[in-house]
Amino acid sequence: MESFISIAAAVIASAFAVDLILAFRRRPRPHTAAYAAGITMFAVASWALAYGLTAGWTGTSYRIFYLLGAIINIPFLALGSMYLVIGKRAGTIAFIVCGAIAAISTTLTTTVPFAQTLPEGGIPHEIFPPISEGFGPRLLAAIAGGTAASLLILLALISLFRFWKKNRRLVWGNALILSGTLAAAWGGTGLAIGEGAAFAVSLLLAAALIWAGYRLAAGARALSPSTA
């Protein structure tokens, strides 16, 4: 069942990523680029998960899965909403922060030794050293996911108060994006604290909800020049 869910999540995320890339080519906008980056990470992480569940885990496939599926993707999705709701200046600052998170997390995830061997099947957890042992991939996943989720909640509230009367499609779009990102953060935090059973479900929910939210919110901005 987990293999089927992970493949479904990978297919949805891949289609969404292509949709975003084509949208960016038609009309380059920073929020589209940020969402495209985040969803592409989702897609790669989902395919890595599907590979691990069906063919067996390797060190490389697990590190890719963890880096792109539990750490970096959520901040980049939050970056897209920052551009979409607040504007380009705030988005630029958030982009610098995301770049720093990406650099640190890539270094840690690709170099920190595993605390235990990878299992033959299932979704691995507690592979990296525990949070109690200091700053590492699991602590970074918890921090990145928690911070990005908190930012998404804040942006959703801003969207609610700012656009409720004049652009409710944007409000509901950001609400769906928030729901999807919270699903992803829930899965990533579960991996960080040692519970990975629901991660495939979280990826599937995140990809579907964020795609629906992006479509609704981006369409609302196109219809309302005052929110561009």
C-alpha cells in the first residue's frame, strides 16, 4: 500500500511540477519559480521513496528522500506563498533564508553518518542520529518544517484579513496551500521524531492540496490586478 501511495504522490507531484515550469516559461514570476522548485523536490523525494519501497533502500536514495522530502521542500513552498501574499521584497529576503537552509541541510544530509543501518523495506526512520545528540538532519527537519508551517499559518491569516472582501478565491487558494504544506510538515516532523509510517500519505495529500490551492490562488491574482 505504501508503494502505491508513494507512486501516486510522485505522479501527481511530477505533473504539478511540469505545470508550474510551463507556467513560469509563459510568464516568469517569482512565486511560480518558488513553487516549481518546492514541488519538483516533492516529486524527486516521492520517486526516491517509491524506489526505496519497491527496490530496497540505498544510502543515496535515502539521503535524497530525506533532504528533499523532509527538509528543503517545505521552506520553498512557504517562499512561494511569501511572494504571492506579501510581495517581492519580502520574498527576496525569504529566498536568501531558503538558500542558507538549502546549503546547510544539503551539507548535513550528505555527510552525517547514519546512526543505524537501513531496513530492507518500509519507510525508514531514526536513521540519522537523534535530535538529542545535537544539530543534524533530524533537528533541521523539525525546525524547517515547524518554521515553514508557522509562516504558512501567518500568511493564511494575512490573506484572510487582506483579501476576504475583495478576492476570496485567493484566500481559499492559500488555505489549500496551507493545508497541503501542513500535511507535508506533519510527515517531515514525523520522520524527524522517529515516526515515518504516514509519510507517503502526507506526500500524496500535500501534492494534491497544494496543486489545487496554487491553481485557485494564481487564477485569483490573474483576475484581480490589485493583488498582483
